[in-house]
Amino acid sequence: MELRKKQNSLITPDIPDEWFTPRAKDIEQAEKVTRPSLSYWKDAWYRLLKNKLAILGLFFLLFVVFMAIFGPLISQHGLDQKLQDQNLPPSTTYWFGTDGLGRDVFTRTWYGARVSLFVGVAAALIDFIVGVTYGGFSGYKGGKIDNFMMRIIEVLYGLPHLLVVILLMVVMGPGLATIIVALSVTGWIGMARIVRGQVLQIKNYEFVLASKTFGTKTGRIIRKNLLPNTMGPIIVQMTLTVPAAIFAEAFLSFLGLGIQPPFTSWGMMADEGLSSILTGYWWRLFFPAFFISVTMFAFNVLGDGLQDALDPKMRR
């Protein structure tokens, strides 16, 4: 009898009850497994929210857009010239001071924001349309067509971008439409190269090959299968294109080749304020230069945040 008890104890040893009690860590891991998986865009949004600097940049850009729309309505002054109030410092009456013609710098700043943002967004949209179409078609076709199209890009890429823009501005004449056209002549090249690289990788995936097998047209495959899977890098590139276009417009306006009166922009205001900095009227240069710098910084940190958030390798 004692021998049988020893055999049973060897077969079924006494196991502590706490071994069968699930630990908190195990419960948490099990909940993660059974929890409904997030979609790609929701997961990217949650990861973007964790990037405090990128969210701060996003809120600043929303603030700039809001003030560009409603800022002139908030101001008590318009764009009328008041020579008796010229070069007044910032005060409760004129929040950003006045310029050499007595115009309210606060009002002009937000009118200038409309032009600068419009140039940046318009240039980015043109780069998106041309670059995505060109790069997507080149990468999907491949072979000789891809080689020929890429040689064209290499020739255009070798041209100095700023020199081409200045030459076009001189030939076509300064103006808002001319700036957008000049910035878009070679600005789409970066977008096209990024889209081409993504399409070359994705076009060999099973779902694309299945669409080809069923005889789907090329345009529909690019539109329905390839582009949605390349939107991450495209969005990041667009967030970097907008500040580049804003800075280029400001630089051209600073040289006198950009926006012409009666329109105004941050670059034109900076050009007008530069001559007054030595006479002590610092606010005329400070405010447009400040918003140019901080807006470009906000776009860049937002682009970096989106690049990390949309990276599939970092998905949970």
C-alpha cells in the first residue's frame, strides 16, 4: 500500500494552486491577442498622438490656418494707409505695430499668410498630381519605358532648381500664378521618384498579380491597388513640399520677383521690413520672419512625426 502511494505521488505530484492562477502580465498579453486589431490608419494616428512635438506643430498649423481666414476680421484695422500712424510700435491699438505707410502689421501678416499658404498648398497639390501620375506609371510599366522616363527625371534633376525658378520668373513676369508654375516645373521630381520606388516594390505582391490575371486595366490597378498602399510616403513628402514652397515664395518675394502689390506675403513683408531694422522698427521684420520660421518648423516636425507613425515596421 505504501509503495502504491509513492507511485501515485510520483505520477501526480502536489502542484501549488498559485501555479494555475494567471498572472497579471499573462492576462495583459492575452487581452492584447484577443483585442480587435486596429486598422493601419488608426494605429498610425495613435502613434502620431504620442509624438508631442508633431502634435504641437499640427496645432500651430491649424492656428495659422484659422488666423489666415479669420485674423483680418478680428483686427480693428484694415489695409488702409494712415500716414499719421506710420511706424508705430506694438501696442493695444496696433497689436503688431504699423509699417511705413501706417498700415496695420497684424492685418497684413494674416493676409500674407493666405498668400504664402496658398502658394505652398497649390505647389504641393501640383507636385502630388504630376509626381504620382508620372512615378506610378513609370514604376508599374518598368522595362524600357521606365528607363526612358527616369532618364528624363535625371536630366531635370540635374538642373539647379532655384535657377530655373528665377529664370521662369524673369521670363514670365512676377505674379502669383507665375510663382506656382515656376515652383512646380521641377518640384514634382522628388514625389515621382518616391512613388516609383514604392510601386516597383508593391507591384509584385499577390493582390496586384491577381488583378492582372483577371484582366484589370492599368489605370484601375494603379488607382485601386498601388496608390492606396503608397499613401504613407506620399503624405510625408507633401508635408515637406509645402514648407519648401513657402520658403521659395518668401525668398523670391524678398528678391522682388514674387508677389506684387496690392497683394502681400510674408516674404514681401520681410523685404519691406529689412530696410527698417536699422532705424529701430524691428517689428516690421520680426513678425513675418517669425511666422515663416515657425511655420516651416511646424511642417518639418509634423512630417517627421508622420514618417514615424506611417512606418509599417513600427506598427504594433
